[in-house]
Amino acid sequence: MEGPSGSDPVDGTSSGGNAVAIEIRLSSLQHLFNSLDPSPFHDKELDREAEEYIVGSADEYPLARPLRLVMLMPAANVSAADQGIVQQAVANYFAYRGRETDRRLRFQLREGRFSLAIGVVFLLVCVLIRQLAMGIDGATLSQIVAEGFLILGWVAMWRPLQIFLYDWWPIRHQARLYAKLAAMPVEIRREGTGTS
């Protein structure tokens, strides 16, 4: 499936030795990077489609499983210096994405702590109002008001509980995946020759 960037993912991944090889076919090295990014070559952003393919392929395997990125390119478009440059560029990009994701996780947990503090205070106020409402004459009305405030107090705890029980796990997994991708070896293989 030829994308607009000129990258053509090879059918899936292959396992050579212990490391799983994520293979991607490129017509030239420039197709790996975002063409609108004016940064120096080793600091460039990866092309969105290439990044999605690499991250999606890596996510199919357990974090403990080693990976390597194999780029298949026409021999005429590969120079001897490309190997080191691409290794550094891929490592820099995924390290940057990992730092960005760690920052997002810290923000999410800070928001969770703030939400929890507000929720606990609001729950305590609702419990106090509930106790006062139970002292009102008229059993039915006081019970409705009392139960309403108890439910309202627990509803206020929904967001902090959601953050601490569910929302942070996927962000942490993404940060660990980016760290793994930043450390993976990158190999440029001349297409048809089987050598790098």
C-alpha cells in the first residue's frame, strides 16, 4: 500500500534471532521524515504514516520483546553515512515522544490529585448536608434529600477515580513503548541484496 509519503510497509514483521524486525520499505530516506519539518536531519519528526506503522507494529509485541527496525531501500539511494544518521534520528524522535508522553502522564496524575482533593471535600460537604437533611421533619422528603446528596457526593468522585484507576495506564504504556523504540537498533538494508 503505497502512501503519499512514498513509504510502503512490507507485509508485517519478521523475527530474526530474538529481536523482532519491523520492516518498512522506503523509496528514499527523505520519505521516513516529515517533509515540512525544517529541523536538522537528526532532529526531524518522522512522517506520520511511518510513525504510526512503527508504533503499531511494536505495540503488537510484549514490551520485554526486543525489536529492531529494518528499512528496505533501493541500493542507489543508500550511502554509507545513512546508517548512523538514521539510527540517531529515530532514537532522538522516539526519545522526544517518550518525554512528551511522560509529561502528559505527570499532568494527568496532577489533575487526578487536584480532582481527588476537590471530590473528597465535596463528598464531605454532601455527607454533612445529608446528616442535616435526615433531621428534617417528614420522613419521605428528608430521605429523598439525604440520599440525593449522598449520590451527588459520590458522583463528584467519579473523575478522580477514573484517572487513578483507568486513564493513566495507557499513557504509561505509551511512554514505555516510546522508550523501547528509542533504544531499538536501526538497520538500512539495500533492497534485493540482503546486506546493510
